[in-house]
Amino acid sequence: MVTPALPAIADDFDIPEGFMRQLVMTIFLLGYAQGPFVLAPLSEIYGRVTVLQYANLIYLVFNTACGFAQTKEQMLAFRFLSGIGGAAPQAVCRPLSSQCSSHYDRLLLTAIQLCNGVLADTWRKEERGKGQAIYGMLTWISPCVAPICGAYISQGVSWRWIFWVTSIFTVLVQVTALFFLRETFAPAILAKKAKHIRKALQGIRKDVVVRTEYETGDRFSKILRKRLILPFIMMFTHPATQAPSIYRAYLYGVMYLMLSTFPLVFEEVYDMDVGPASLNYLSMCLGFMIGLQISHPLMDGVSTFAIQFFAIKLISQSSTPV
């Protein structure tokens, strides 16, 4: 939403045109990219809902603080920290090593690794492309609609209201989630049930030990250290993780390049007003929607083919005499 208001923000904070001005917008993405390294492992320990709720609060606090920033340093710091909190929907994903129970799963790592953890919990492997497309509709509509809202807000009131309006909407989402968002991560659900059973049996059957299959008995510090290190191991040692990550970084770079250059092209070259110029972001939205409708059948098709291929291969190997 800050893209159309960058000139106004730059004038207030005396930010020169060029790299520093664009950094006000793109530094959010830097935090958005770093957040998953911490938030994703934490979702494996505390569950999806807890991490989503607390990360959303982090985003709410620092996004609101952006509206009260008095210097460019404060603006950059608050934008970065709000990006970390805003990364939760993308970050709360199951570390894929825990899902790779077979050679087939490992081979499909590339195809499914961008799936959100909640989608991985609630959709079958061969249907996650459809789930990702449904989820992706909102995540890809937002970068297109937000600049339009920001353009008209910055025209009517101060640019600071761009952040405050976003925070107001975030409060509504947070309150709604408190009532309707349910846990989907199986270990967290079972751990909660086991806790209730232990509490009910306390003082009645002291000889009964209740635990889930996911409880290893390791110390919390060891579990936390293992979970936090695992994403870095996968990033630096798994080509199937590295290649799509680099490709996605490239896609985000292109998207933010487009977001930042649209005002320059349509306002300065074509001499359009801020509001009408922002409507050109709808062309990006159309492209995103077409891409999603193409990609999800392909993902599901690859998954189905791999299941059938390795099932046939497994059957042929098991029937081979030793």
C-alpha cells in the first residue's frame, strides 16, 4: 500500500530518490523472507494457530508504529519488523523433511514445498495444488489491490493512515481468528488431548503414563535447537529446496520491481493522476489469477503421476525374486 505514497513519505523524511526511497517499500520483503526461518520451526512446536496469532500481533504493533515514525531510520526498522510478523501465513509450514516418509515424497519436494502448513495438514498430497491455488488467490490479489487503496487513501488524508487503516483491518482479522481459527497440526492437537487426559487421570491412576507418538522425551532446548537448525540445513544442502527458493526470490524481485515502477511509468510518463494510475495494478492481478489456474492442475498432475509411477515401481520390486 505504500507504493503510491512513497513520494509523500520521502518528502516528510527527506529521503533522496533512488535506492533509499525504494528501500522503504522493499525492506518489508526482507523481513518477510527472514521470518519463516524462525516462525516455521516454532509452528512445529507450539502449533499453527499460536504462531499465527502471535506473529499477527507483531505485525500489528510494528505496522501501527510505522504510522507514528518520525525519522527514516524508524520507518525502515518498523517496516522490517512488521515484515517478520507478516511472514507468518507463508512461514507456518511443516518442515518437509518430516513429511518425506518415502522416496516419492522426497522427489515431490519441489512440487509441494511452497504449500502452506495448514494446507499440508488439511489437503492430500495430490490435491494440494488446488488448495494452494485457492489460498494463493488472496495472497496474490493483495499486492495488486493494496496499492489502489493506498493511492486513494494518500490522496484524501495523510500517508500515515495507510498504515493505520491496515492495522484496523488486522485487528478485525485477529479478533475473528480468536473465535474461528482452529488448530490443524496433528501433533499439537494430540498433545492438547493428552494433556487433558493426564489432568483427568491425576490422582486416580498415577501408574498410567499418557503420551502421544510424537513425544520423544527430549528436552525442550534440544527440540527447539533441532527445529531452528533444520530449515538452514535444508536450504544449504537440498538442491530440491534451493532451486525453487532461488526461483521464488527472483519472482518476488520482479513483482516488487513492477510494483515500484508502475507509479513512475503511469504518473510521470503518461501524466496520470495517482488514483487512476493505481488502477493499472489490476493488470498484474489478472495475470496472477491466470497463472494460478494454470499452475494448480499441473501440480496435482505431477503429484498423481508420481504416486502412480512409484506405486508401480514398488510393486515390481516387491515381486522380483531374491
